Amino acid sequence: MNNLKELSELAWQGELDTKFEHHPVHTFYEGSTELAENLLGLKGIGGFYVVDTNDGLVMIDAGSHLDIDSAYEEIKKWRPKSNVKAAVFTHHHVDHIFATKKFDEDADKSNQKRPVVYSHKLLPDHFDRYKKTLGWNTAINKRQFAINVPHFKWPEEYRYPDITFEDEYTFKVGDCTFELFHGRGETDDHTWVYIPERKILAPGDLFIWAVPNGGNPQKVQRYISDWSDALKLMMRKDAEIMIPGHGLPIYGKDRIQESLSTTADFLEDIEEQTLKLMNQGKSLNEVFHQVKISSEIQNKPWLRPVYDDPKFLIRMIWRRYGGWWDGEYDRLLPDSRENEAQEWVELSGGIDAIINRALDNLTNKKYKLAAHLIEVAYYADKRNEKLHEARKEIYAALSKEQDSSMARNIFNHANLASNELKRDLASED
């Protein structure tokens, strides 16, 4: 089934497998769905939408480079005689910004105005940052999305916005008013959109049908309390349709209010717990293990930990308020991992003892301890075949244990790397 409207009801009832088959990030749905009169929905990596204003079309987000051709075809099929007059990029991530390309090209060929692209004023800075860190972004996304193909590279060219704003901005096309609001959360440049005439709310990635992506271990700073505040502001609107950055639409004011409020409460709770422990002077490891994640909240179908791991948010909060030092004194100016590993090998009576103990922990399903030990063995003898055989098993088991696809993919990346007697497939070593 590819009908986003029909799937949305099943999702709300908790009847969809959002861990795998209907994952809000990894699942693509072919074609498009008319979600309401004059509203088209498309779902690639991210969800993106087209509003027919009765005087031209407005895109809310624009998909990834994989969506460029299909989005053009679907939109033209839906409204063959209408032009795309504007687009809103809710933030700079590459699954939200590329499918204006063919509409820009059409405008150039016919000597017409390109669609006007709106965004927050910080978005161009992030495109510039991407250009400075092409290798880094290639590497981290190989791990995060389990991309093991040699030709994968991070994009080098971006569609910069035409109009940017700081706090709030309003524009009108046809009979629709587009109210844009800045709200830090997954990014510092995040925009959410409300269309009062249609009672449509577009939260972007501030709502993704999963634990909010606020802890991503390889990405720049995210803002948990600001995120919660933005969701509470959305609740003041009279929305009857919510079209999220990932996942499926939500219909009905009561459902929208519940989904926003529970997500805001989840974020607020995890930051309050983290800061309480930080204010007691605890180390990151102590905070990480003492914060309690509400299982009741995570039973909500839209708050399952299927993408980001809730524990990752703790680290992001620590980084925002506490800096990079984790509070462990030996890690302030550490020796190399190699030198440290050699000491442990000598104390243990040889590398085989460490590998065997790691495998014992694997057998006893103490996967995290097994991983700690096998990394010591790796740094002591990086090409040891017995080590890599054990390492494959350990990370495969640790990967399978994860609900979070982000954690699952990163652990599995280590498993795949050991197939090639490497620590990592995304680096040039």
C-alpha cells in the first residue's frame, strides 16, 4: 500500500511496523497521494508536500536528489497547467531541498521567474558548511545509513534561498497565507509552517513519527528545550492536518494536539533529568546511565525509538550545556588508544585473553562489555584475523539488539568493516 492517507490511520492505531517496513526515514512510497483537497503528499527519505493555492503551487520542502525526477513527474501529473511559484525549505538537510531543480530549469528555459525559495537566515551558512566538510559528511552518512558503495559522495551543489527571515515571516500566494516561524530543534535554522485558511501545519523535522532526532551522534548541535517550546507554539494553532517531515500525515485537531504535546513532554523531561544530574557535578557516563527514559511515552506509535536512540539525546544536551569533556580525568588529554591497548594486553597476559573474554561476554549477551574489550584488542593488533572474526560477531549481535536504525547501522558498519580486516569503511585508513 502506497496511499499515505490510508496508511496514516493504520499508523495512528499502532498497526504499522515503523521499525522496518514503514520506517519514517528509510521507507520510500512510490507515487503521490492527494492528502486533502488541493494538497499533495510525497514520501521519499523525507515527506514533502505541494499546496495548490488556486493561483500557483507552493512546495513545503523538496525532497532529496533521489526525488528530483519522480517529484517533477508526480506534480506535473497532479496539476499539469500550474506553475510552482514558491517553496519553503524547513531546514538545510539534504532530504528536504533538491526537488525544485526541474522547476527551476523549466523557468529558465521559458524565461520565467524561478520558484521563490524561502528559508531561515541561517540555512545558507549550513550549505557553506557542507561544502567545507564534504569528506566528513560522506563518511558519517555512510555509517548512519548503511551506505557501502564506493561511488557515494556528499552533494557539492545546493539551491540557495531567495528570501530568508529571522523570527517570523508571512507570504501569500493565491488564497493561501503561509506563516513561517523559526524554531530551533533538529537544526538551528528550522522553520515550521502554518496555513490558516486550510488549517494545515507543517512542522518539518520537528515531528517525524519517531523519537525526535535530537541526539544524532555524528551531527552538529541540536536544541532539545527549544524543540519542545516550538511544539508547544504549534499547539496554539488550529491545525486539522499535520504534514510532518518524516512519516505520515495526521488528521484531526485532537490527534495533532496529543502528538505535539506528548513529544514536547518527552523532550522536556529528558532535558530536565539531564540538567539535574549535570548540576550535581556528575560525569557524562553517570548522567547517561542515570537518566530514565519513559517507557509509557515510548508506547505511543509516534514516539517509538526507531531512528534516533533516546539515550543519544542525553549526550546532545551534555554537549550543549557542558562542552566536550566527559568528566573522566584520564580522557582530558589522553594517550593514544594504541598505547593504552598495549598496556591492557600486557596486564591480561596477551591479546588472546582479551579476545576470549570478549567472546565470553558475547555468549552471555553482555554485548556492550564485549565491544569494549574487542576494541582494546583491535588497537593492540589491528590486522589480527581472530580479532576481526570475533569483532564481526560482537557488532552483528549488538546491531540486531537495537531498535534505533541509527545505532543499528553504525554497529553493523563495524561488523562489515571487520569483514575486510578494518575498523571502519568510511575512513581512508
